[in-house]
Amino acid sequence: MSREPAAHENLTTLSKHLASRGLAPGLDEVLLAIALGGKAIGHRVRRARIDDVVGVAGGENVFGEVQQKLDVLSDEILLACLKDTRATAVYASEEQDGPLVLRTASEGGRYCVLADPLDGSSNIDVAVSVGTIFSVLPNDRPDAETAAAVLQPGRRQVAAGYIVYGSSVVLVLATEAGVDMYTLDPVLGEFVLVEEGIRIPDEKKIYSINEAYVNDFDDGLRAYLEYAHGSGYGARYIGSMVADVHRTLLKGGVFIYPATTKAPRGKLRLMYEGNPMGYVVERAGGAASAGTTPLLEAVPTDVHERTPVVLGSKAEVEQVTRRLGA
Ligand code: AHM
Ligand code: MG
């Protein structure tokens, strides 16, 4: 007697999906470790104010920024997950002073993982969406130079993505195969595939920028905003990059964190924020720029360096960058 399959028999979990993707050796193991870290971080985010995790940790990161307790905890969780993963060579994050060598190439370390463990953490106390951003680069250095393996342009990423801790917990993962989205099923404790091969809309009249800094913007960017104001655009700005980029990926538009007179290199970090988000958006058919040059071509000299970011739908990015002089 035939019967309808129960819903759970049709669920494609992250591990099952990765196994079907034909990824390079060890990459699935690294991505699963990041996803495990995401589940643990998401759990702590959900319990904010029940557990004593909201508030400042008492230290500063290498940028002189106040570290929230959850910044530190999220960093420790990711590191703990990756430490046990044989293919991870280096872990570098916004919260660490410099790259941590976990294994050399001869010890099996194939990949460098760079992360912003908890992006948007200043929003934690008001329960706004926050997220984890990650970038995976190959470790192609001799053992003695392993730490320097992180200094590669974004174009060399083999995988990147983010996990949003929002009204649901969503993992967006970009690899050579494309951009896929998974939602954490809280009962199964598994990321389940919800959309494969995401494509960003080619255009959409939405811009996402902290417009309060307008007096510090370049003339070209002010000209863009004038154009947008007169052309029926809408504005959306959450102030958590992960959430703003996630909306931009799914609905289209442009996300901008520009250079300003006060911050000539912008605020966002090239290797923890710009490159991974640029990779996701480009793999989904969008564009990513550092203002006048392609974001993913930037050759880093410091793992912590900053970059201006313009990313999103191709046509919308072009509207901005041509006014910036690209
Ligand atoms: P963080 O990594 O310390 O959380 O800082 C990055 C965040 C991004 O999520 C967001 O896009 C940006 O800071 C918002 O900055 P601003 O308040 O200047 O608009
Ligand atoms: Mg951040």
C-alpha cells in the first residue's frame, strides 16, 4: 500500500547536501564545524538576558572597540569548533589580535577560516538580528609561513557565508557550486535546505546606508543619494551588516558602507565582512565593489584592514560606483 512520505523524510540536511556537492577534501568538515558553532552561538543569542551574556566584556579588541560578552563567547565557540577540525590550518577573527595557527599544511591544515563571530553585536541588547560571517581561504603556504596564508584576495575564497540569528536562524553558504540557504530546525537541531542556487534580483530601488553620515560622504555618493531621492527609491538600514546584506540578497537593492572623511577606509573589515559578503553576492549574480575597484580583487596587507563596501544588485551597485568614479 502506498503512502504519502512524512515531511521529515524529505528533509535535506546541511551535511547531506554538502556530501552531494563534491567539495574539495576537508571543506565539508570545516563548513560543518562553522555551522555547529552557529547553532551554539544562536542558542546563546536566544538566551540573552536569561544567561548573563548581554553587556560589555571589559576588554577591547585590536580595533579599540568595546567587546560585548557575546562577542568574546562567540569567538571562543567558533575557535573550539574549528580546533577539532583537522582541515583547519588558521583561524583569524575580528576578536583575535592576529591569525592563530591551528595546523600547518603538513599536519593536514588545508584551510584558513576568517570570521566576524558576532556581527552587529551592539544590537544584542535590543534583540535586533545579529549574525556570524565567515570566509574560507586555501592554505597554500609552507609550514613556516602558515599565519600569512590568510593574506589573499577575496577572489581566492573557496567558500563564504553567514548565519543570521533573526526571527529564524538562517545559514547562507556560497561555494563554487552556488549560493544555498538553510534554516535551522530547532527541534531537529539541523540546518535544513530551503533554497538552492539563490540569484539576487538584478535591480531593485532600495538603498541601505547610514545616511546620518551624509555630511562626511564624498560628492559622488551625495549625488547618488540625490538621484535615489528623486527616483522612487526606498531606504532600509538595520545596522547589522548580516541582516542588511541578507535582505539585499533576497530582495535586491544596494548595501553601502562607504569611506567617510572621518573613516577614510570605511568601518567594515575587508577579510571578515567585505570579502565574504562580496563573495556571496557575486556568486548569486550580484556585484561587490570597494567604491571604485572590485572588492574581491583587493590584495590585503593586514588581516584586520578595513574597506569601503558597495554590494548588491548589479544595476544598483553600478548606479553608485559610477558616481564614485569607477
Ligand atoms: P561590528 O562588527 O563591531 O558589529 O560592526 C559592524 C557593524 C555592521 O554590522 C553594520 O553594518 C555597521 O557596523 C553599522 O555601523 P554604523 O552604526 O556606523 O552604521
Ligand atoms: Mg562586524
